[in-house]
Amino acid sequence: MNNSLTGDVLVEVRKLVKHFPVAGGLFSRTVDYLKAVDEVSFNIKKGETLGIVGESGCGKSTLGRVIIRLLEPTSGEVLFRGQKIFGIPRKEFQKLRRDMQIMFQDPYGSLNPRMSVEKIIGEPLEIHGIAKGSQRIERVKELLEVVGLSPSHIHKYPHMFSGGQRQRIGVARTLALRPIFMILDEPVSSLDVSTQSQIINLFEDLQEKFALTYLFISHDLSVVKHISDRVGVMYLGQIVEMAPVSKIFSHPSHPYTKALLSAIPKLKPDGSRKRILLTGDLPSPIHVPKGCRFHTRCYMKMDICVSHEPTLMPVDGDKEHLVACNLKTS
Amino acid sequence: MKKGESLGIVGESGCGKSVTALSLMRLLPSPSGKIEDGQILFEGEDILKKSEIAMRKIRGKKMSMIFQEPMTSLNPVLTIGRQVSEALEEHQKLWQRCNMGKSIELLKKVGISLPERRVLEYPHQMSGGMRQRIMIAMAIASNPRLLIADEPTTALDVTIQAQILELIKNLRREFGMAVLMITHNFGVIAEITERVLVMYAGKIVEEARVEEILQDPKHPYTTGLLASIPRIDEKKRRLHVIEGSIPNPSDFLTGCGFQPRCKYAREICLKHQPPLRALNGTRHLSCWIGTSEYSEEAQL
């Protein structure tokens, strides 16, 4: 991936690593490291939605948090509009941070119950010194309308809203600073199906209206397929396959992606495709298997997989479709 | 439910599906939850009339239940072997020593590797999928006639969910037990059940065989719900939105519970609750659409 020179790349992630120390023993010394994100590289183009899927513990949420510098990386680089975001002074970063926002899963935990809607949405405006007083109230009302809530809600508190409405308030808050890049971390996972579709449609409308770029993190493949232009599949801290959405769902290449796709219960059961049942559980990210990380659960394992760790390579010369699997490279 | 049948109850949060399941087991929290009226016939006998002692002989033995949270349903301070053999002791009056052997056998049946070692371990040493397998092992310990599964895979990852659904299917085939699957996920319903009840605001709004419901839903709520799910097996389209939100269970509505969100609602829907009427042998519908009362009404 060296198209960093082309103008349409908004975010560039280069060999990003995030390890968390694991304390243990008598004096809580660091005895090991949890490898949440382990050398991940990719680009996000302006205006696209990049979906990241993976099971719990694969590091997808940590990835989102490091990209927006809520967590400092162990090593690696993230470039936003060509500008480094790590290792620059806080003040300077704050200016960049306006344009990049993150939104979380839990509509109950992420809104302060003691703050009114006006305060919740207006707070970022105040922090960044953008709007004050009546100007701020006007902007909050405007934002409420953008996310499909009545401006009359402005003096209410979070407990007075349903889960879907709270998620809309969260969206309004992230939009307050007119960002161009949004990280959405499982934003619809805690919602019921009928509410989920409302919020997904809202994200699509906002993207069109404000030319937003999304990094959409989710464990739900159906939702990711619906909303994304490109998809990256994560397993144990690494991206094992990345491709445009149509390719990854019609021609999955990595054995893990294939298993993941076949595991989703379908509404129209087709007898033709056989389900691939993976045996066992996800290994601990503290003791990552040597060689290919997936080899302990892989049904296509070869001898080489135990010792040789594959890297992301184009599938049949297709530069858009990358896979990290020894089957494809040997 | 027939003997050996697999029935699904599907609905969104607050529709009453879990309360229905807990009522079957007579596990509603008392005194806040009380069964006001109605009957629950299990093998021809009304279990609501049974004493608590008689109920204990049914619960866990003839009818057992697994829950969504495999993390919190196990006792953290007892070994897996102890907990599984407790389920056996209660209902099979086996001595504890013979129990360990039987427990190991049960764990093997639910697909736990190295069961001899696992019986000596504690719940925190297991993953979510394994804990759910252990819950299932305990639930099937006494060959129940009915297994109630309340969102058993909601907390699990898709690959683990597929393993658990496969296990439930196989166990049902092997033991001929009936399965009542309670879920919000139509995919799980399609995968595992033969017949479905759709619930909304505490009522059954539609009942049909699973193929019928997926191909030709009749109730506006079922239709809307199916259209609002992003599908992996279909081309991208704009998701359908059911306007409004789920009513609060404490708000009593006259008329049809879905009427405030229904675009087909007419005068009669506001005034009268639609009865659950039979469409054919297997289908039932609670909606005024298609009745003569509805066609005579003016549009709202």
C-alpha cells in the first residue's frame, strides 16, 4: 500500500502496534504483553466507509481508539490528511481532533445523566471555543434536527429518551464540531432491529449530506456488509483479509473469513453451501500462536503455517483484495 | 407445542418473550411478577395449580432452561464437575461418586474437549462458548421433555453461536426433546425452529410455520421487522424503518398494540383489539386487515 501520494487518502495507518502490559507476580511486575493490535496497516479514502469486522477480543475497538489517539500506540504511525498525529504537542493535536470523532456502542453509558441535552451536545462547542450563549443554543437545536429529533427536547435529560433516541443524541454530539472523519465503534449493536435500521439509515444520510468518511467497527457482518464500501477482517490483532465489500462477500479468500461468513444464520437457508464449523475458541491475545495466528483453528492448515507467518498479499494479482494466508502465497 | 417440536418466539426487547418463558418455569420474580390469569398445561396438567414442591420435580427435570448470560448463571466458587453433578443428584438420586463419571459423559456429549480435566476447573477458566455448553449439559442432565432457550447465543460470537446452535439441533435429534427458542434474531429462528410466534407489546401478533413467515409475512409488524434487517444474502437496499418506538409496557393501549406505528391503521384498530384468528391449519394472525370489519371502516 504505497498510494499515500494520491490525494484521496484521508487516513493512513502504518504498522500500528498496541500492546498492553500484563502485570503479575509479587510486585505486579510486567510479566507479559497483551497484543491487542499487532502491526496493522491500511488506508481510508476520503468519503468511503471502511468496515472492520472481527469477533470479541480481536482488537478492533483498540484499533479505533489508537487511531483517534485515545490510547497512545506502542509503535507505528497514523497520518490524518498526511499529518502525523502521534508525537505532536497536545495543543496541536486538539486542532486535528476536531475533524475526527468517535462514537461508542453504549447509548446508556456514554451520555452523562446529570447533563441536559443542551449541555451534552453543546459541550464540545464550548471546549473548542466555537459558539457561546444563544448562538450555541441555536446550533444545538439545528443539530437535533439534523439527527431527526425535535428541537423541543433541548432541556431534557438522557433518562427521558429511548435507546435509539440516545444514540441520536450521541450522533448529534459527534457532529457538533463538523468532523470529516468518524469512527463508529459498534454504534448499533445494543439496539433492537427496528431501531437499528433507523440509525443505520441516519448514518447513510449524514455521510451523503456532510461528505463524511467512516471507520465502522462491528462484529455484525450483515450490518458491515450493508454500510461499508470496503471491509477488513481482523483476527487476533491483525487484519487477515481486506477487500471491497462485494469481493469479500462473494469471494472470501481467507479460511477465517469463509468460516465467519458461513456461521451467520441465514434467513433463506440454502442447502448448497456447507457450514464451516470452527473448532475451539479464540486463543488468548497474550499467548498468540506462532506462525499463522489462525492455524490452531484452521481447517486448511499446512505444515508451513505452524512456523511461517503470512503477510497481506494481493489475491491473484488483485491489488484491492489482500489476504494474509500461506495457502495463497505458497 | 407438540412433543419434540421446535418452536420459536421472536420479538424485540420488552415484547414479553422472556416473561412468557419464565412463566412456563414458574420462575417469575415474586411478588412483583404474578400470573393473573390463564393456564399452562404441561403433559395435560396445569402447572399453575401445582405446589412448589411438585413444581420442583418438573423444573429442571422435565423442563429445563438455559439463559443468555452463561457468565453469570454458573456459581464461580464451585468446580464445573460439582455443578454438573448437582443437577444429576437433584433429579436422578445418584451418588456423588458415580456422578463424576456421568458428569464427564455429559460434558463429552456437549462437545467439551478433555472433560476429565474440565470437571476440576472453575467457570472463570472457561470461555463464554464453553460456559454455555456447560449450561446445556446441566439442562439436559435428566433428559427433559422441553428445553427452553432464552437468547442462548446473543452474548456469543458468530462462530461460537454456530457451534451452539448445531449442538442444540443435534441434542434435539438425539433425545427427541422439544425446544422453545426465544430470540430477537430471525436468523436463529430460521436456523433452528419449525414454527414461530411473533410477539409485540405482550401479545402474539402472528403465528406460522417458519418458511411461511419468512416468505410471506402477514402482520404489518412482521413485514416491517423483516424489511428492516440488513441481509447478508441479498443485494443492498435502503433499510425499512418502522416509525415510532416500542410502547412502554406500563402504558395500556386500547385496540391493537401496534396501531400507533401502523400505516394501515383504521378506526377499528384504535377501538378494538384484533382477535388471533386462524388463517389456515398452521397460521394465525392478530390483525384487522382482511376482515369485513376493516374494509367497512374509513381510512384514518
